[in-house]
Amino acid sequence: MNLNALKERGAYGEYGFFEALDFTVPDPVTLQPFCVVKSFMAHHLGMGLAATNNYLNQGVMRERFHRLPMVRAAASLLEETHLSLFATPSRRGYTIQFKNRDLPQDGGDAGRQVRTYGLPVPMSNYLSNGGYSLLVTSDGDGFSRRREVMLNRWRADTGADTGFYVYIRDIGLDTFWSAAYHPTRVKPDRYQVNFSAHQARFLRQDKGIVTQMEVSLTSICVTMPLSCRRNLAS
């Protein structure tokens, strides 16, 4: 019986059977390929009653579950074996030494950097002050929302060009581009996006002109100040 098998594996304690046997985590002390979850939960007695009912009625619980179309549709998955992506060094008797590591005390937000454009799945940054929300991607798409009202439409499509954009025009060269990669998709000479908890900063260089746009929130709107300068070294 299952109960006898559990007892033989050490799953029985002073107050009855323990909570479970976890076969996804080996025991580093006994070197067994499982760990005994040593806890007792009264509300799980229902599982024991269902198991007893199933045994006394020749597997009636299995039959009830497999009558459901949803269960029958995924029945083939029960034939798959368990594959773990994690190593189990305790099976070979290895000892893992953990080292203490001091955490930085400044509490600052290092943020994230994206140094390319046109990613298959662009990175995104979500800003909110509780009443106004803003999402912006590393290519410059996004949406803004004031409480329950969408101020800028949004489509989860990297080719849809949905958001709010700033354009730069060089009259001398008779050309233009956008402060972010989208929507013009003009390839910059240099491109970098910095995401932090309070803003998204877009830096790019095109034909010797360096632009920086900072996207952030106030209590009632989005601010997108843009600065331009000529890179004399280019």
C-alpha cells in the first residue's frame, strides 16, 4: 500500500504521517533522492480520506477525474518522465559551502541599460504614481493612462508604432529621425536606453548630433524634455 511505502521512507512521525515527500530536492544529509517535508496540516486530512475512498472503491477517484474532457485532453502528458534542470550534487556526496556576502548599503537603484535597438522582444519600463501610469519600451513605443482612461493607444505588436514620439529634423541635411528608434527606424550611430525607477532616458547619436530625451511622470502628465548638442569630435 502507499501508506506502507511512505512509512518505509521515513514519512511517519509522532503525530502521524508527515506532509509529503519532495522528490525534486535531494536530502543533503541522508543522501536520499528526496526530502521529507516534516510538517502536519489538518486540512490535508481530506486528501487522506479521498485516497482511502479511492482504494476501497477500486480507483473510483481516478475514474471520476478522467471523465472530464479537460483531463482527457492532457492525459498524454502523464506519460512524460520528470526532467529537472537543476543538478543534484548530494547524490554524489558533494558538500556545498556558502559564503557570506556583504550587500551594498546605499540602497540606490542601479537601473537597466539597453545598448541596442530593434530587439525581437524589446525591454520595457513601467512608471506610475498611483493615478498616472506610463509604459515605454527600449524602442520608444508605449502608452500612458490616467486612472481608467487610456490617453495613448497600445497594441502588443512591435511593428504597430503605438505610443508618443518626438522627432528631430536636420534642415541642413534635409533629413529627420526620432528621439527613440521608433517610429522612424533610422539606424543611429550610437544608441543607449537607461531605465530606472523614475524615468526612461534615450541617448542616441546621428551624423554628429547627440540627443537625449528623458521620459518621466508628474502628478498629472508625462514630461519628455529633449536636449541636443553637436559632437565636435565626430
